Amino acid sequence: MFRFLHAADIHIDSPLEGLDAYDGAPVAALRGATRVAFENLVRLALDEKVDFLLLAGDVYDGDWKDFSTGLFFTRQMARLKAAGIPVYLIAGNHDAASVLTRRLSLPDNTQVFSTRAAESKEVPGLPVTIHGRGFPQRAVPENLALEYPAPLPARFNIGLLHTSLTGAPGHDTYSPCSLADLAAKGYQYWALGHVHQPQVLARAPWVVYPGNTQGRHIREPGARGCRLVTVGDDMEVRDAEFRALDVLRWGRLEVDVSDEIALADVYARIGAALVEAAATSEGRLLAARVVLIGATDLHGFLKRDLPGLRAECVNQAQSVPDGIWIEKVEVRTTPRQNLAELAARDDLTRIVLETLEQAAAGELAMPDEVRDLLKMLPSELRESVAAELALEQRADLLDDVRGILLSALERGEG
């Protein structure tokens, strides 16, 4: 029997998004999160006394700003070398041969696969052969799996591959291939990288994405880590256990306030949701996006006072002992107003409501006056402002405006 760790998408020194814009954000934890997660991986390898470690691409997040990124990595490899643990890695799109301009020699326990052609490496003392190839450049449109070598008989064959398979939301399509392509190779285990969501896609053969070791933004919620794989003497995978490594965890908390009529009750419900979320974060700092949902009479007020609502959410979070930071607050509630009755009140109200519906449906183009004003901005600002005003980015702003106007109309404020 032998065991190994399968990890990918470390993205050492990648910045975490979404928290540093606010006073009091845990900036130090954010800046060092990817490094600490990788240290946790190395510590897990040492504690579990695994036989080897696989890194399926994107160890780095791109070219190093200085040599400290590379020195950190080699220091961790030296820790594994001292324990007699070999490491096998391939380059992904973020650390392709064409991307990294700085280089450092690696300890001799660290085996890097060629970026020119697929090759095979044997693990000393074990009946294991690893087949792999790294990315020569960031974009790899061809199916690299097709050129991987045939499996060796009487050995446990592992394919180490950075790939999007047939495509994944939020990920560029690199080294595309199908599960059938992988199964046809006859390997027992495919150690994949590139897709950040942890998942086991198949078990005959095993095809596994371990996910990234540290979530970097709200679009990567939940636990992040690696797989601890156990292989029996019969060359069959006994288990591919997920092990969490992350330092900070992201979570989207939907809080239904549809039956609440008092702000104090809304705040109490938010506080209860934060306590419950903290209890599931396994002692890690939780970066939470609070999303209020449901039909409520408070819709207009909540839309009007987003700064106050956010401050109260932060206030509630400060009372949670396990540690929560509010990444963002969204009001996705709906009004309880009878729109037909409002529209029948007078022609001006009807026109306002019709205009709001057109805007919600994306039927309103950007006014010419706004386009003219954009032309007057410096080029470095123009692109940013234009992006914020693009049709697909206006939904949140229009939703806020709609809530405020509906609330005002219902109260007869004109």
C-alpha cells in the first residue's frame, strides 16, 4: 500500500479579492493566504508521511514580482526533501514556460515534467509511473492527453494533466479533452488541475480535480484543499479523501426576510445566519457576502440605506467569536407593492413604472449625453467607467433605483 497527495492551482502570492476595499479588513491574512495554504499542504504531507506529492499546474499565479515567490516555493520543497518525499509537478497556464521569466534551481526531490513533449517518471521504490507534460505557453488549444504514453504493465499509472476537459464555467478552455480520452489511456488515476472546484468526475478510472488550495474570491466559496489518495496492494484506489488547507473561507449567505416588518428583526435574522455560517467554517476566518431575499415592506428602506445596512452587518459579525468579515451586502428583496394599483394612480406614475420595467428588461440604451461625457474622460478612466455602465453591469444599480422609487411612490412622496 502507498499514499500520495494530489494538489493543484496553488497560485502562490495571488491576491485575494473583495475585502481590502474596506477599513478593518484582514489585509495581512489576505496577502499571505495562498502561502499559508501551501505550507499547510507541506505540513499535511509530512504529518501523513505520504510517499509522494503531485502538483497539477499553476503553482504560481504568473511571473514573479521578485525572487521571494520562488524562494518560498524552494524552501517548502526542501522541507519535503528532508523527509524523503519526492514531488512531481507540471506547469499550467499561469506558470507556463513562456510566462515565468525568473528561475531558481529546485531541490533534487522535485521533478518537473517537460513542456515540449509528454514523458514518464518512475517513483523510486514504488510500482508507480507518472505521465505528464507542462504548458509551453499560456494558451494550449490542443488535446495534450492524446500524446501521453501508454500505461506500463504491473504498475500504477498516473496521468498528471492541466486541462479544462470539455469546458468549465469561469475557466479558459486549455488542453481540452473528454473523459473518454482519459479512460482510453488505461491509467488508474488522472491527477488534474486548472478547474478550482473540487470534484471527483469518475472512479473507473479515477479522474479528480482537487480544486485550488485557497479560495481567492466570493466565486470560490466553500472548503478548498487537496486529495489524500490511498492505493492498495492490488493497485486499486481505496480512497481519495478531501483535506481542507484553506486559511480564509468564502461564503454567500442568503437571508430570507420576507416575513419581517421591523428592522430589528431583520438584523437579528442576519446575526443568526452569521453565527450558523461561522460554525461551519471549521475555525477559519469567513468572508461572507450577505444577500437579503424575499418580498418585504422594508424593500425600499433597505435599498436606500445600504451603508447603514452594511454597518449593521459588520456590527453583527463582530459579535461572532469564530471570526467573520463582511465581503459585501446585497439586497435582492422584492417589494410587496401592487404595481397595477400604483400604475392606475396617475399617468406620471404609470410612465415611471413602465420606464423601470424597460430598464429591468435591458431595453434602455445608454443615453447619448452619457456617451458624450465619457468621451471627455481621460482614456485610463474612460474604459473603467464605460465598463461599469455597460448593460450587463447596470442590473444592480437599476434594481436599487427601482426599489427606492417604488418605496417613494407607495408612500406618496411624488
